[in-house]
Amino acid sequence: MLPKDQYRRHIRAIEPELTMPLGRSTIRLEESPGDFYIYISSPDIVSFKASLSSLTRWLSLVERVHEEVE
């Protein structure tokens, strides 16, 4: 598990994508002092799975880019 400051970099990198509609789903980000919460609202399981897969790919890509840059 990454420390929150590293999560913050990952989340901030994909934040513009989080504000755009993602197919039939919407994604909302909330932050508490110790954690980030990502909420996905979807009308069905298929669109939920597609949104979750997209989000996972974005975060994975950001992590790989950060590793290469450092």
C-alpha cells in the first residue's frame, strides 16, 4: 500500500478523467485526512465493471510513469 502523499500524485494525475462522464457511469472522488474514496455510480453491473477497469488501467499507467520518471 502506498502512503497517501503518493496516492495523491496518482489521483491528481487522473482527476481530469474522473470529472468526465465515463460511458453510462459517473465517478466521484472524495478525500478524508487519511484516505481517498472513489465512488462509481452505474446503472448496471456491466457499466460498473467497465468503469472500474478503466479506472484501474489509468492508475496502473500513472504508477508506471511515476516509476520511470523517478
